[in-house]
Amino acid sequence: MQEISVQENLQLNKSQILDISYVIFYFGIEGSWTTFIVNKLSRYNGFNEELVIKIQKRLMEKDFRGCLLKTNQTHLSSYFRNMYNAIKIVDESKILSDFEKYELIKIYRAQLSNPELYILFFNVLSRFGKKWLQNNFINKYDFIKNIPFEYCDGYDPKHYFPSIKFEEDEY
């Protein structure tokens, strides 16, 4: 997306590129979704059907099987809603102490693989992650502390979540 942004002189910042990329990853960008994606990305100047078709072609060049074009919302929407609501239930508990809440969510966090943390990181920083950020769940529960450094394609989790003591900092 960075290359296309430069080529098309879209003047997008890193956060906008992240959001656009995640929207495409989440909803998919197969041919039948072109108008839908154009509408979802209309907040960014220069996004039109022609540009979406260029993105489709670029992705097809990199992924001959078409996996990058397919929708992921079917799995991710319920996955992240359930995760968010489980954390919210624990966070709002009047019975548990803050320490108990942290420890309980730590058990949940331990179940996440690196690829799941990767997707969660980008989900939270995209338009889909507003509630995660508003409720401070990522920082409060060190929810991505186990994500490996240099794992997020040029996006540094430490930059976005400086209060988290990341696992690799402990070595």
C-alpha cells in the first residue's frame, strides 16, 4: 500500500496506510467487493474504483493463489468481538481485584499465537479498534506484550503502546 500511495501521490500517513491495509485484509478485495471497498475507503482522497483495481492487481502479482484478496471478516469479526467482550466482562467485574483481573486476562493472553497478536495489533490500530483503545485494554492488561520485536512490518508496538513492558525487554 505504501508503494501505491507514493505512485498515486495519495499523501497518506502511516496510520492511514495501516487502516486502508487492514480494511482490505478484513473485508477482502475480490472483484465483487470493489464498490464496497471504495465506499469503505472513501474517507481517503483519491480512493476510487480505478485505484482499488490497481491494488487488486498488485496483490494478485504477489499472491498467485488469491489468498490476499479473500475476506477475513467471517472469522475475525466474531473472534475479536468475543475476545473484546470476554475482557470487558472481566474488566467490569466488581468481585475481582485489579490483580485478579490482570492475572485472569494474562491467562487469556497466553493462549494467543504470534500471528493472532499480529492481527490483533493491526485490528486495534485500525478503525475497528476504537473500543479497545478507549477502554485502554491493550495497555492496562499488557495484552500484546508477547508480540516479537520487528514482527509488525515496520510498525513498532512500543511506539503505539509505550507503557507496556514487552516480553523481549525482559531478556
